[in-house]
Amino acid sequence: MIELGVLFGLLVAAVLVLLFVLLRRRNGNTENVDGRLIEQARRLQAHNDRVSYNAASVHGSSPTMTDHYRP
């Protein structure tokens, strides 16, 4: 029974440490121009990738249409 208490105590401690680390991080934009330009380029690249590699362009049909590859 003591082992379970220690196990759950360690799990709770790990969760608290992870929450502290994640909440301590600032998830804001960068302050300098170089960082903003990098963020803008990455955002545009991600948008282009989402458009280029969607289901219609990869498979030739939308994902809700019937699958012609099934026997």
C-alpha cells in the first residue's frame, strides 16, 4: 500500500513539474524583427504545405468519397 502511495506521489509531482514548466514558458511572439520574419516564413510554409498536401491533391478525391482501391 505504501508503494502505491509513493507511485502516485511521484506521478503527481511529475505532473506538477510539467505544469510549472509549461506555464512558466511564455508563448508569445518574438520581439525582434528577425524572429518575426522567421515566424512569418514558417507560417506561410505551413499554410502552403496544408494546401499542397490535402486529401484531394494527394488521393485525387475528397476523404468522404468511396474508396476505389477496395476490392
